[in-house]
Amino acid sequence: MSLLTARFSRHHYARHSHDAYVLAVIDQGAQQFTYRQQPCVAAAGDVVILAPGEAHDGRPYRDGAYLYRTLHIEPQLLANDRGVLPDFPAAVLQDPALGRRLAGLCSILDGSEWTMEEARERFDAVIDALRSRHGGLSQAIRSSPPAERALAEAAQRLLATMDCAERATVEEVGRRLGVTRSHLSRAYTRTYGLPPHAWLLQRRLGHALTLMQQGVPLAEVAVGAGFVDQSHFTRRFKAVHGITPAQAAATLAAARS
């Protein structure tokens, strides 16, 4: 689980997804975004919950600044006793009590004077309230024709085995599966809500973040994650995370010290 605190007045998040659940509280202002093909607006005090793998973007609402705090939560932490993941039909939750609990948890995690027991107790209270008041029985699965889903799943398995540094392409995946790039992209997007090239970018950025957490120099990170150069890496990283790799690396270095 990781915590991000950010304030934006102009930055627009490019369309992307996460491997984890995203749970956020809006502290000031309002954010608008598109999620499951629906426009959403979250205002101060609202809670935002996004499922793993669901594509979304993000930007200020009506050009106003907003401040928010976000937890990225590994899916297994929200699974029930049978290992089933919850689905949350609404992305924006207008639940003041839950918002206060989540804000309190973020404040604890952002400080230095807390115990693991205290943090765990607060986290469990937030998740219990979230699941009991807003969660469904199982994670929603996108509807797509069986043949398209089978092709998309085969492409996903192939993409997951490719080395980031080799700069794998959607065209190459299509050749291996015997279909055109456009055919593959349509099937993949209808199944996962995100085109395959965007998933490849997500994977490269995730690998880059892992290298940065290990203290690898940014020039080596760019090459190791399959970006053309450091400038290309910086543009892509900031579009998704809202900060530059250098800013992220400085934060990670401070956390390690």
C-alpha cells in the first residue's frame, strides 16, 4: 500500500489504469474524470474508489485547483475470505463519515509518530465501511464477445512475458497471434477498457518505478524500462503520475534514508 498527496491546478492525467485499487479523498476543490465510459466529478469531502485495471483520466473541475490524498491498495487486501474481490458500482462516494475516516488514515500514514497496530486498526475500519456500505459481491467483468475476450487474454499473457527493455510493440504481438494491429487493439480495448499500447506504457512505467525504488540512476531507468530516451521517459511519467521522475526519485530517496 502506498500514499500519494498531490495538488493540481492545470495538470491533466492521461488515460491509464493501475494494478491496485485506488482509494482517494478530495481535501479541497474538485476533480473530474472519466471512468467506465462515464463522466465523474468528485468534490471536497468525497471519496473516490477505482478498481484495478479500469482505465481513467483526471483533471481539475472547471479549471479550479484541487488537493487530494490517494492510497494504492493491493487487491488481496480487499478480498473476502473466499478470495473474491469487491466491485464498487459508483466511483464517487458522497459519504462524509467514510471521508473523515480515510482522511484520518492518510494523516497518520503521512506522519512519523504512529504504530503499525494503530495504522492497521484505522485501515481495517476504512475498508470495512467501504465494503459494507458501497461494495458489490464480486468484481465486474467487462462484456465483450467470447472470441474477442479470448484474443485479448492471449495478447495479455504474451505482453506480460515481454522484456520492457526490448521495446515490445503491439504490431509484434499481433504478428505472433496472427491478427492485424487494428483487430488486436479493438478486441483488447473492448475487453480491458484500455488499448494494448497504453497497457505496455503502464508496464514500462511500473518497471521504471521499481528501478527508481532501487536507486537506479534515471538515465539507466529510461533505457531499462524501454523508453527511447530520458526526455521520452519524463514526458510519459509526468502524464500519468503528475510529477517528474526526478521529483519522484527525490521522494523515494528521502523515504529510504
